[in-house]
Amino acid sequence: MTISGGAGNPQDGPQRPSATGDALKDDEAGAERVENPQNGLRRPSVTGDADDLKDEAAERSAIGRRLDRIRSTSAGRLTLKIAVGTVGAVLVVAGLIMVPFPGPGWLVVFAGLAVLATEFHWANRLLDFGKRTLAGWTAWLGRRGWTVKILVVLVAAAAAAVIVYYGLKLSFDFDLIAEARKLFTR
């Protein structure tokens, strides 16, 4: 049934068009409406969350289904949280240690947060904050001239050099400057 010009059967009660073009009664229209990811249209949900969960589970990957099976028991949930927390924490700590040195320090930190975000909401919020901050900083730097960009690179290189120098000196009692002087005075 479709509505044309607002005319309809008065005994049916007030109606409005649905996403498919069919008319819905107000009692049907008042039901919870669910977003259809394929076409972006909304459809009424008669059974509520059960259909949503079933559709979501059908769209999940094999890894997602396996994780859902693990999470289905309390021991599995706890084991998964411990495993994800351990792997994520190791990645974050290793990334933070690598930050001052040349290499993918921040990339490893973000990877560790992404692993933690699979099980912990706080890590998801922290990851989103980090993404927003990084995007804002790169946008700010992108609007600056070449002199500011070169200055930022020089400051970052100088900071990395100081950290490497003191890291070697304090950890291994190896003085790069003294060794360089010996090398050039031979």
C-alpha cells in the first residue's frame, strides 16, 4: 500500500511512508528503527536487538567469530583480556622506548594501542585522542612555510642525537664525542 497525497483508509489510522515506499501505521512506525548498512535506509525492528546481533554476527570475519566464541565464557573473557593486555602493553612500552631513536617508535605505540582497543574502552578513547592530536598537528605543520618545517626537522634530529648520545654514554659508558675526536686526531 502506498500513500498518495495523504489520502488513506481512515480506519487504518495515521500512516507515513517507510523506506521501501510502503505505508507504515503509527504503531509500526513507532517501533525501534534500524539502519540498513547496504542502502542506508532504515527499517523497523520488530524483534529488537536479536535481529541486529544476528546481522552483525553474519558480517563479522572469522577472527571476530572466533573471538566471540572465546568471550562467550567468563574464563575465555578473562584469558583474552590478559593476553590482549599483555601483548598491547609490550608493544606500547617497546614503542615508547623506540620513540627517541630513529625508527617506527610512534607507529609501534599506535599499534599497541590498537591491540589494547580491541578489549579495553579506555585504550580506544586514548587511540582516538592520539589520532585527533596527530591529525591536528600535521594539519598545523602543513599550513606552515618551509622554514618552520625545516626547523621542526632540525629540532627533532637534535633531540634524537642528544638522546642517543646520553643513552650510549649512560648505558654502555661509550662517549661518541671522545671516540670521534680520537678518530679524527689519528
